[in-house]
Amino acid sequence: MSCEENKLTSLDVSKNTVLTDLDCNSNQLTSLDVSQNTALTSLCCHENQLTSLDVSQNTALTILGCSDNQLTNLDLSKNTALTSLICRNNKFDCDALISKYGLEYKYGLE
């Protein structure tokens, strides 16, 4: 599902339980609840105003893009399928996180 560049301030995907790809880049989201979207393999939420992002229920994620938000941390301890992370321009050390989990280094918006 793609809903890029729409100036959205909220997005409810809680009933989309079979959703595998969510691309909500370039909106004005301050929160994003993907806890019910356990089938997600790709989540891209770049360029929003997110202050937190809980992906602990999204264990199928292989790609996560969350650059250019206001995130202070990101717990990926349960995301063992994750291979690619794009997380620059947040309030935590993206390079350290990528190194900690042995992820592929990504800079582009995917």
C-alpha cells in the first residue's frame, strides 16, 4: 500500500492484517501503529514526524526505512528477518544500530 506525499496526519492500518508492504513516506504522521500488521515485510515511513516506532510485532520485516523523523531509539531485537535498514537523520546513531544488528547499510529512499 502506498500513500506517499499526501500530508496525512494520521493513518489507521490496524484492520489491514495481511498487509505486506506499507509506504507512507513524506506525510505529517506523528505516530504509526503497525502492531496488527504482522505480515509486513517492508515498511517505509521516511520524512514524517514520528517520535517513536514499535516494530516488535513485525517479525517478518526484511526492509525498514524510517529516515528523517524524530525517533530517539529503535528496538530491532525481535526483527531477526530484517536485512536492510534506512534510518538516517533521527535522534539516535543509525550507524551503530546497523552495526549492532549486522544489517545492510542503506542510504536511499526505498
